[in-house]
Amino acid sequence: MQRRELLKLMAAAPFAGAAGQLMAAPAAEGAKLLVVFLRGAYDCSNLLVPTSSDFYYAARPNIAIARPGTPNGALPLDGNWGLHPALAQSVMPMFQQKQASFIAFAGTDDLTRSHFETQDSIELGQALDKRRDYRSGFLNRLAGVLGAGPVTDVSPIAFTDQLPISMRGSAKAANMAIAGNARSGIDARQSQIITSMYRNTALAQPVAEGFQVRDEVTRAVQAEMDAASRNAMTAKGFELVARRMALLMRDRFDLGFVDVGGWDTHVGQGGATGYLANRFEELGRGVAGFAQEMGDDAWHQTVVVVISEFGRTFRENGNRGTDHGHGTVYWVLGGGLSAQAGGRVVGEQQALTQATLFQNRDYPVLNEYRAVFGGLFKRMYGLSPAQLARVFDGVAPKDLQLV
């Protein structure tokens, strides 16, 4: 086989790195985490609607979501907030069952407003005033802490074509896109050739494990696809992908990552209906389908966090859209959310007026994402301060009592 062909095959193979050497954490047995990254910076102001803010309605004469009680109005959450009506059949029932919450004014202190730079910054989870190490993503560091001893055998996976930055590092992590037909780019014969080339070398075990994970994922997805064909499943788009992810995370993986694009709405984003509303409806059906497919027992031990690189401008622009902003809103979903968080908007908050906007244009960031994730990891996995420092160096965890 030519060297160029071999490199091409290896680039398509599942990633498997060496295990880390960190002290093991006393992780909660069976705990599962899925991070959903909305790439493109979604408009949080039309998702979690500040219904008590007159300034919101003045700033968005064409795209604002009407107050509760009016046609196509926001779904009431509390006296200050409402939810986009596109989520009435998906996320709203979860909120009412105290299986969903929202963290307003969340995000990173990165001020570049560049999609790519801020996405990288969040996935790395490193201090902004230090040099970036692109070999170390925050989910991989978490996996390294959790899987470094006998207490927990952690299996991370990214449901993506390539291993995302958040999963890069020394801990073993798999990646595989499952949006299509889940067909491998390497057939059985090629797998055997690659495996034989690394036999009796230090890479033999990682290569073999990488192909084993790929084969397990392929078999599980194919079984689900066969069942869907017989049972005439009608789910489309992200819902189908989310249900496939749930089957895999329920039975095989503990840490998951997936990204969803299409959120950069500079032009014609719409209000209660339109482009953005359709994206919300699809995403909502996806997370609700994920919860359903997990089953009650696994869902009770699962936390799903939906994030984005930043928010969008509070005021609409001249094209009835919104531009790059700063603060955003995170979603937190799970069957085991605490009474303090489930069915609530949590985190530090403030009134939304012209005077409180960041740089007179954006949501401020009051709940820094590394501190929020640190507080969640401490509760989910019982991480010590030293272990948390391995994941987010120099960050004090912010305990929002999510679980």
C-alpha cells in the first residue's frame, strides 16, 4: 500500500489516545453528560424571552416574541421570562416536569466576537491570558480525571466527523458521525491491514481499540436504523440523530459531544415563526427524543447542557436579524435536576434595560461558563478542588445546584 493511501486511511480511523495519569475522582456511578454545541451563536433573546423588559420590545419591533397570553406569545416560565412557542411540545413539558432549566447571562469573557476563535476558546476551557494548548480540550481533561483509576471506567465519544477540540487530549476518546448511514470509510480488509502494521508496537492496543469502538457504534446504529424502517419512524433531522446518540450513550458511552450548525441569523431570522423558530422546533424535538430514548433510569442520571459560542445583539439589525453578541443562555436538561434548578431560570441575573447592556449592545456575561461547568462537575462527579483544577485551571466553581 502506498504511504499516501495509508495516511488517508489512518486519518479516517477512529481516534484513540493514551490514557491519562491523573488521580481518579469518586464519580457518581452511571452519571452521563452530553454537551450540545450550537455553532453559529444562536439568538438567546428569542429563546428565553425577557417578557418583563419593555426595552426588549422596543429594541425588536419586527422579531420580538409577544408576551404570554397573546397569539403566538411566549410560554410563561415566571414573572420575568418566557419560552419561544416553538418549544411548546418538546422542552416546555420537560420544564414543567422540572427536567429542564436555563442559565441566563452565561458565556465566556472572550470578546473577539469571532465564531471560530470563541468556539475554540470554549472548547479548550483554558485561561484567556495564557497561551492556548490545542492538544487539550476540557472534556478530554474531565475524562482523564474520571478515568484515571478503578472507580470509573469512562468512555467519551464525539458524534462528529472529526474529533472536536473539546475532546482532544491524552484520554482515549472516540468520534463518529451518525447523521448519515453510518458507513465506515475503512472496510474490514483495510482495518486488518492497518491493525497488522501496528502489531507488536506501542500503538497496537490504541489502534485495535479504535476499530473496536467504530464497529460497536456501527452495529448499534444499524440496528436502530433497521428498527426505524420496520416501525415507520417519522423523526427527521436532529431528532433522529439524537435518538441514535441516546441508544449509544445509554449502553456504551458516558461523555458525549455533538455540534449543531445553522444559528448565524444576520438576515430574516423571524420571530414566533420563520427560520429561527424552525431551528428551535427541530432542536427541541431532538433533546426531547434523546430523553425519551434514554429511558427513565438512564435519563435520571444524565445531564444535557446546550451551549453556544456567544449570543447575539439585543437590538435587531436593519435586515430583521441579529449580529454577533456576547452573553447567551445555556440549557440544562436531565431527569435528576435538583429542586433548586429544575423548572427554573437559574444563575446570577439582572434587569434587561439599555443601561445594563454590555457595551450598549449585548447580553452581559454574569455566569462564566468554566465556573458553571466546574460547579456542575463538582456535583455530578464529586471532584475535589485539585481535580477541578485539572479541568479548569484557576477557576472557582460556581455552584448553581443543578443536580
